[in-house]
Amino acid sequence: MGLEREYGYEWRDQLKDTKYPFCDRSTLTTADNLVIDKSAIYDASFYIVNWGSRLFITSIEMLSDVDTQANIYVGNSINKRVAHATIDPFDVPEVITFFDTLGRPAGIMVVDTIAMSFIQTWPIGEHIFRDTAEFVPSVVLPMPDNIVSSLKCEDGALVNNNVWLIGEDGVVLRLDGSNNIRVDIIGDPLFKRRQAPDSFITPRFIKTINNIPPDDNGDFKIVVGNYEASDTILRIYPDPGIPGLRIELVGQELQAIVG
């Protein structure tokens, strides 16, 4: 008779004799002797911004019978509520999502919805864990603090997850290097028309001078014809009263010179 050998253990079966995702030393017991069913929580993953230390379930708060809600808080002895999740004890999802104090996603727990029914029997109030529900280090991902994790709007609201930056009129966005976004703001030449379209007067541009069109760049070059003169009587200057360019010849009338 050959030896039987079993292959391909299911991941959950491999861990059923442990307290994963909690440390083996965790009793999962509250200060008032309520116990988390260790088979109720399969897995967890936390990615809290600016967090790099041990993580615990610090308390579970049962709200009133009217609300039928429970808050699960995680943190440590210094910061007991670094993130939380709100669930309905009578309709627990398979994936419980946690958010930090600023409303950003901070982690998830994968649970057995049937085994989580134990929480329905817990009385109203906050039930505190005194370092008795510590997560294993592998489910706590250290997050760097030198990253952009959210954008704050003018009304104080935070925008996170997938954020699209769109440059509208006069705004140009581009990558400046590998980790920087450069924002260039260009003035709108038609801002007066946008601001008061009824009172805007369409400018009249010079198209030809004596039937002579501009060059390829759209420019007219007006220069003095006689370079031998020590001075020139030609004057070209901007005149805001027109508005436009005023071209004048400075001199005396011929009659005044002769007479």
C-alpha cells in the first residue's frame, strides 16, 4: 500500500490553526471579556499614510439600536483611532473598508459574513481592546510621508483615489521630470470679450499699406529711407487714444521756411 500524500492545501486551510491576520499572542478579548471569533476574519491589508508602527484593533463601538451600526477602530496605544470602518452588524460585507481621519482609504479586512454574526450580540457602547488584537506585520504596509495622498479643495473637502488634472483655457499641465507636474498659466488674449461680450469692440488690424501686404510673419517693417541723414523726421509711437500706432513726420511747413 502506497503512502498517501496530500498536495495543494487551500490558503485558508493552511492558516486555520493560527490567528492570522492577528499575531498568535493576541487573545482578541476586550476589557469587558467579549471575544472576536478568530474564524471570522480571513485576511487584512492596511496602508495608512504616515504610519510605520504596530497596528491593533483598539475598540469596537456599538451604536444605538436605531442606527444598527458598529465602528471598528484601528491604531495603537498613542493614536487609538488612526482609521475606522463602519458596518451594519446584520449585513456585514465580505470586504470591510477602512478610512483614515481625513476620509482617505486606509485598508481592508476580508471576513466571513456568517462568522461575523457574533457582533450582533455585543451590547451598545465602546468595547476596548488593550493591545489584545494586534495585526501581524505583513498586513501593515508602511507608507512614505513624502507623497501626494489627496488634494484639498477651497471648501475644505479632500479629493483622493484616482484624480484627473485637466488644464482648461490658459492652463498647460506637463511632466517636469519623473515625479513633478508643472503648471503653466497663460493669459487669455480674449479675456475682455469673455468678460463683457456686448461692449467688446473687435480690433481692426492693418492688412495692407498702399496695397502692400505684410511679410511671411505678418509684420510690416517701416524704416527711414535715407540713411545719410543725421536725424529723421519720422515718428512712430503707440497712441492709446486711437488705440493703435501713430505715424507722424516732424517738421515745419514749407511756407514758413520760405517766407
